[in-house]
Amino acid sequence: MELPLHSMGNLFAQLGLPSDEAAIDGFIAAHGNLSQGVPLASAPFWSPAQARFLREEILEDADWAPVIDQLNTRLRS
């Protein structure tokens, strides 16, 4: 089994957000319950650069895609 290349902390750092566990949990608590009809990259809390990064990485199925998928799942639970 291949280990993921990036952690949730790495993703938050890449997005320019605080990346410690407490900050990640706080972000998810503040922005959770994202509607199923809203694509992750279209959520209103992203800056244009953050949204572009998320959209491009998912479309390209890049090495960030697995951790972006994890974030997507956590924001919808």
C-alpha cells in the first residue's frame, strides 16, 4: 500500500492557512456541513487562489487529490 504524499497539515500550509491540528479542526468546525450541491472549490470561504489550487489538483488527479478528498469528506460530515 502506498502512503499518501501529503498530510492534512501540508494541505493547509499549501493553502496558506494555519496548519496545526487544532487550527485544522477549528476550520472544519467553522466551515463544516458544506452542502452536497456545492463543489469543494466553489465553497465561499476560499480565496480565488485557494479555489483555483483545489480545482486544478482534483481535475489533474495530482498527488494532492487524496488529501483534498479527505478535506472534502470532513467538511461534509
